[in-house]
Amino acid sequence: MGRSVGVCDGIRRREDRMSTQAATQLSVNAHSSDVSRRVNIGRVLCIAVPLIVWFAPLDMTAPAKHGLAITSFMLLAWITEAMEFAFAGLIGCYLYWALGVVGFNVAFSGFATDTPWFLFGAILFGTMATKTGLARRVALLVMRRVGSTYSRILLGLIIAAVLLTFIVPSGVACVVIMAAVALGFIDAFGVGQGSNIGRGMFLIITYAAGLFDKMIIAGASSITARGLIERLGGVHVLWSRWFLAYLPCSLITIFIAWRLMLWFFPPEKAALSGGDHYVRDEVAKMGSWTPLQVRAALLTLIAMALWLTDFVHGIPPSMIGLGIGFCAILPGLGVLTVEDLKRVNLLPVFFVGSAIGGTTAPRSCRVSRYSTASSRKECLRLDHRSLLDRVCLSLLPC
């Protein structure tokens, strides 16, 4: 009798697993179909809309109209993900130059700013932290301090994700690191696939990794935003001021996100049965600090100290980030090799540079027309013909 019950339970679990896998596969296929449809529509729009704008009888100069057509191509390619972001940006910059809209020095002027190189330095930081294991060690040390209950582990995952943002600027890389830690906790809790514990952990690390890199100048989006603010707004942005401005919002977000996850996904088990043995075992497996980890931590701390005190010494944050990144490559002093540098993904750098160049070229199309105006108000007074002209003028510096 007992054997029959066991066989039935095994068959039921197998059927449940097969149905779950089938549902997952159907969901993946549906998502892939939606993505393919969006990409195909985007590719058509990337050709049709720029051609329409290029030949449309708009009330503007030819360079401005042609620049608007190329800009529409870049925006549509980015919005619909018709192609790789960096590739679309580089094509746009090339078209500005090749079609005679602006010169080469204007079309690719984004690469002559410090913004893409700041991102390159940040990418070197992330490579340094992941190669040496510093990022994983920091995450585990935080988790060892918070406790063994589900509530405290969830809070620890959020705090660890925030700290990793300082040394790993990529949200995807941060998710990968934290996912490995979360999977270990899910196994330690002894819960299966689809549990509230697993859902809460993975949702919070995904949310935290994608949000907190905007609250400090670390990820590609915040670095690009800083560059555009300085370039278009003429405002000098300090790393420390950005950090302090977002600090209250960061603390509030940590607390609210933690409480919401506890509310939406109440745990099946309140605490780990073995206490914090899992975290202690994982830290023990990593062993003592290696020389590479010590050097990586030292370089990171130096960069953090310089960034937080930039209002005192006035060194630009991009100069600090790129300088520390180069120190990480120096033979004997750094932790990265030439082979590590060859494996670095430079597409985000190309995307940021082309995005900034894409904002400069359209503005340059208007400069020659209004260069004789003595002031911003005189420019606005001379132009009454279209809304687009006013928008272009609003981008001109005072």
C-alpha cells in the first residue's frame, strides 16, 4: 500500500513538473514571438520614417531636415530594439557625416567628451570586482551580518545589491552575482520552484540592480545623464552631490521595497533551519583574502574616497574613474591583464559616445542659421515659423 502511494506521488510530481515545463516553454515561445514582431516592425519603421522626413516638404533648412531624419532613425532603432543599441548609434553618427549633414568632428564629437571614457573606467571596475571575486565576497559578508530569517535575508540582498552598485556598474552583472547567492539561500530553505521565497528574492535583486545604479553615478544611464546635463545644461555635476541628493530617496526605497516584498510574498518558512551555517560555509569556501582581492578593494576604496570628496579637490569624477581603471591594468600594481581587457564589452561605451554625438549633430545644424543673433531672445524673435525651430533653439546654450 505504501509503495503504491509513493508511486502515485512520484507520478503526480512528474506530471506537475512536465506541466510546469510545458507552460514555461509556451510562455518563452510567446515572448519570443512578440519580440520578433516588434523588431520586424521597428526595422521597417527605421527605413520608412527617415525617408519620409528626408523628402517631406517641411519648413526648415535642408541640413536641419536631414539631421531630423537621421535622428528619427536612431530613436526608432533604440525604442524598438531593431538592432544593437551601439550599432544603431554608430550608424547614425556615420550618416550625419557621410550624408554631409555635419562634419566628422561634430558627428563623432561624443567620443571626444569624458562621458564614454568615464563609463569605460566603470566597466574596468566591474571587471576587476568580478574577476577577483571581490563582489561575491562583499555580498556574502553582508548576508552573514543580517541574520538567518527570510525577512533579514531579503533586506540583506537589497543592501548587498546597493553596495555592489559602487563596484559593479552593470545591472546585469549585479543580477548574475546576486542570483548565485539567492539560489544558494533558496536551496538552504528547502523550497522548490515557484515558491514565495524564491519569487521575493529574485524580484528584489532584479529591481535593486536596475534602480540603484541611477542613484549614484555608476551605471551607463546615470553616467550618460551626467554628461548630457553638463554638455547641454552647462551645470557642473559632482559625484558627491549626486550621491547626497539621492541618498534620502535610496534609503526610503530600500525600506519600502523590503516591506512590499514581505507583504506580496510571505515566506513558506520564516527562517533557515540551520541558522547562518550556509553563509558561513560559503565564506569559508572562498578562503582568506587573496592579494588580488586586497588590491581590488584598495583601488575601489581610493576611488570612493576621491569621489566623495570631489567638492574639496575638484577632480572630475570621470578622471578619477578612468585613472583608477588604468591603475587596475598596470603590470605589477593592478589586477587585470591584457587578456582581461580584450574580453571587456565595449558596446556600452560606443552607445554612450554615439548617443551624445547624436544630440550634438542636430543642434549644430541650427547654429549656422542663428550664429549672427546676438542673444537667445533675438534668435526667438527672428524665428516664428515652426515648433521644431523653437525646440532646436531651446537646445542652444544661453
